[in-house]
Amino acid sequence: MNIHTPSNIKTGISVCPHDCPSACALEVELLDERTIGRVRGAKANSYTLGVVCEKVSRYAERIHHPDRLLYPLKRTGKKGSGTFARVSWEEAMAEVAERFLTIEKEHGSEAIWPFWYAGTMGLVMRDGIERLTHAKSYSRMYGSFCVSLSWPGYAAGVGAIRGVDAREMQKSDLIVVWGGNPVNTQVNVMTHIGIAKKTRGANVACVDIYDTGTMKQADHKYIIRPGTDGALACAIMHVLFRDGFANRDYLEKYTDDPRGLEAHLQTKTPEWAAAICGLAPERIVEFAHLIGKTERCFFRLGYGFTRGRNGSANMHAVTCIPAVTGAWLHEGGGALHSASGMYRWNKTLISGKDLAKPGIRVMDQSRIGQVLVGNPHDLRDGPPVKTLFIQNTNPVSVAPEQNVVKQGFARDDLFTVVHEQFMTETARYADIVLPATMFLEHDDIYQGGGHQHIMFGRKLVEAPGECRSNHDVICDLASRVGAEHEGFTLTPREIIDRTLKDSGRRSLEDLDRENWFDVQPDFEASHFLKGFAHADGKFHFRADWRKAAGVISTMGVLGPVDQLPVLPDHVQITDPSNEDVPFRLATSPARTFLNSSFNETPGSRKREGRPNLMIHPDDMAKLGIAEGDLVIAGNRRGQVRMHAKAHEGQQRGVVIAESIWPNDAFEDGCGINSLVGSDQPAPAGGGAFHDNAVWIRAA
């Protein structure tokens, strides 16, 4: 099924490429060879089920936006000014290649840093930049923005990054959405929850730090203080053991140290946890009993609650709960954080790992500011970075410690190339800007993060202007700088076909015909009924944090790993609050932005309004701040001006800035990540975006 024609309008089948676990299968109206109409979720896909988020449903706003980059540009003004002149592709690429070769000759190959992330989740267009990196022995990048805190926490217990089939939420009697807001960030979770509520009368419990759109739809609401999920999880397990809800037969067969865990939890009472997380003891008992009495209890674990310095420990603690109850035994029970670990791709052709030489330095994405200002720790005994080549990310907006990032990008001796769709904050600092295609303008292959499909996103329309795909630009640059690899000679379709076959899957011909492959393992494998993914087959209450870091980190263990608890616990290693910085700030995702994508589209800008800081009314009264007042939030890293918005749906002392707004949407041009630290939390680093101590005052 490639293209069909209902109501005389051609409809193409594709995949949303954005960094969302839903990875929706799409039906796209094709008005002509260059123009799309409406975008819908694909009804035939058993996870998408015809549903798509509002921002993607309006994708015509984005792909046909009048501000899209259409031609190569060369900087003519000061760095950061956004002043450029149009040049030809030949002129742009010739200059890029010349500068690359000169810098390599004068400073060594590691002075060049290809920098990328998840602006597209397509394997060919996202990961192909690594083929150039390996072929030329350029500095490598450790991608730490997103999963570096959550994945080690999940793997510490389960042993792998996979879990129960997401569609089993339809068979659940209790769905616990912990630390995620799928109404904003993965709408299809709500589709399957809705089916469970309608067909089974299922209940939904939500744990978060404020009253999100998801929590508004929950039957049981638990609003806690940021970074205290481990305490709540321990108290829940204390009650499960104490009140007879622990499945002792399951524990003996499937877990590593149930007796040690029970003894450890003796002091982790509801009263102990209440003092930490701010939830009343009786509510903790109520929640524990709700979990304990429900066999078909599905834990849908988000990313948000892990984006703090104790995030990995919190994930591990929460993941232990269904192991105590034995919920994994039942259809509709168990846990899912991400399905990413089940695909087992062989991406050698895409990423060129067969050319990777030992000893080439790896630098932390979240530390890009410190790298660019020459911090020796971050340069890892290598040369200064003299060249950045950027695809699929916007670090001057999204990276932590933004003021330092801007300082680094402003260096006169830094040659920066940005391949982008819009004139982002990062593109404004570039010396050369190259116009990029969008997902409907090239072929690629995708996997679900929150589900189990491999999907083909085919080219459906022609690109505007002179836009070129990531693959085309990488191959062109490779030919100019002397990089050799088979992947540079193949088309995206040829690479997709080979990658499928190298990974033990069926061919692209089959995928093109069927649109997606359902690759969910069977029930026993998905529920770990033949053993968890550790060597001993057990779920591990005792975390080996050094081993867990290995599921994601290409830099080894990062951060003070000895501070993390071996058994589930609350660990107080968050950004320290005190009289000077008494408020806890989380930069939670807005509904119609996705990182810094969509913040240029009219529909999203209208929906979000302006950058606001959500403050409890009692805190506003104490600060002498009224609704709509301009306020300043600050800490040692910077200051950000926003408008105050009264919001009762969080505990006192907690403030929320739903983001990411463009920097220039703020009064002083300083975006919210000016307040976020770039230190590397244990065990594998990562962006602690929701773990910030700040002061607040009227502007």
C-alpha cells in the first residue's frame, strides 16, 4: 500500500520523524507534487490507530512555512546576528571542504566535531553523520540530552531497554503513568488508555510534579516534589511487603535479593517518604493498596522524572514496584519505558562503525559549552574544537548552560556549518548555513520508541528551493574531504534495504509494500517470564551502576557513581536549594512544541501564547507578584525573564516553565536553558533539565 486516492485526493503513507516515543504512522494528503494538505494518524497501524498530535496534524504549516531555509547562505555579519548572503551549493561546499582540510592539516582530525541529535529519528538521516565521523577520525559525540539518565535506571533492574507491548494497556485494570505527560509528549498512550477505560473500566494513576494535561484525565492523582520519586517508590514497596501484597513466589523465582530488599525497606515508611515527597502518608498507603490489589497493573514510565541528578536512581526504584507485586506475570501488567532495545539493528552501513579507529576522543553533547570554551576536562587531552558540523539539533537553544554555549559559539576562530530547515538560534552563529529537507521530502526508516513497529517513511513530495537531505550533504562532503565508505555511494533506499537484511529483517520491498513490520516479541519474552535480561535471569533490586551505564554511555561511567544507592532509595544529590535559591524549577515540555521544533509554526505559537512561569498563588503572594507580571528567575548560571502565571497544581516552592521557546521570545533573549546546569550526573551523564534551584523576583 503505497498511495491510495480516497475522495480524489492522493494520500501517502509516512512516519512522523520527530523525537517522540509515539513515532506515529501517518496518512498525508498530497495536493500536488510539492504541496501537502491534512496529516492524520494511520488507522491501519495498531499502535497509532488513526490518532496524531495536533502539532503534526498541522504539518502543512511547517513544511510550507514562508521562513524555511531554501538556499545556501554565507555569514556576512557578526556571529549570532543572522546576517547572511545567498551563495551557490558549489561555493558553500567548496569552502566547507577547504576549511575542513586546512583545519585537519593544522590541528589534526579531532579538531573537527560533527554534532547532531534527534531532530529526525530516521536512521539514515540521523545517524549517517557518524559514517563521516568514523571515516575521517573526527571527534565523536556522546549523545546525552535525552536517555542517559533514564536508560541506566531501567536497565539496572530489567537488564535491557524493552518491556511489555504498549498495546497491552488496553487489557490493563490500572495504568500508572509515572513521570511523563503523554497528553503533551506521546498522545497515543492516551489512545490505549482510553480503550482500557471504555472497555474495562480501567483506572489511571498519575505521578508527577504538577497538574499536567495527563493528570487532569487521571482517576488517582499524586503530585510530589521534584526528585523525590525514589522515596515514594520505596514507601509503596514498604507497604506492599508490610500489608501482604508482595508476590513472594514470584520474588523468589524472578528477583535477585527479595529478602535484602524487604529488610532495607523496613525504615522506608509512608511517614518517612511523606516528609520527603510532600504526599500525605495515608495517600501513599492508598496508592500502594491500589497497586497491590490490581494484578493487571501497567507502569508506563516517562522520561521527565529522570531528568534530575538522581534520575537514574529514581527510575530504578520505580521499576522495582511491579517486580515486588509480580505484575509482570499478567497480560496488561508489568512495565514499559522504551522499546528501543528490542530492535537490535546492525547499523554498520549507516554509521560506518567498521571504520572506527580506537583512541579517538568522545565528547559529551551536554557539555558543548564547556567544550567550546576550551575546558581541558571536556577536551579530553585533545586539541581545541576548530570546526563544528551540525545536523538535527539546535544547541544554542536546547543545550544546558546556555550562556556558556553562546560564548563558545561566538569564538572568531570557530568555523561552524549548520544544515537546517529554519534560521535557528544555532544557525545564526554559523559561517555556512545549508538548507535541509523535511521528512516528506526524502526516504528513511524509523522505529517506534513507545511501541514495536519498524516503519518506512517514503519521499512523498519534492523539496522546495535547493534543500538537500542529510544523506546527500554528507556524501557530497565525504567526496570532497577524501572520506571513503560504501555507504557514501548508495541511495537511502539501498542503505535501508541492506540495513534491514543485515539486521535479520525482511527486505525494503516487503516494508514498502506493508508500510511497517510489527516486531514485538511474544508474551513470555515481553514479560520476561523466561528470565530478565541479566546473566542470572533475575530482576535486580541491587543495582550495578557501572554496568548499567554501559547501556548508553560511550564515555564510560560519568559523575560520582558511588553516590547512587545499591538498593532502591531516595538520594539527595539534586541541585541544592537554599535561602538564596529556594525554588525548584522544571522545564517541562509544552504541548505544541517538541524541543525547539514547531516553535516557529503559527498554530503552536498561538496555542502556547508566551513564555510563562507557573507559580503557586501562595508563593506569588509572598513574593508580591500578580498574574501576568514580568518576573526574573535566576541562579548562578544566568537569568531569564518570563511572565508569572498563577497555578495551584504543584506544591509550594515548585515552579514550571513549559518549553522550549525560542531565545528571542524572552525579554532579554536568554532562553530557559540558561538556568540548567551541564554537570554530568551519575552513572552516565545526561541533561538534568528539570533539576534547577532558582530565585524569583519581580522584574
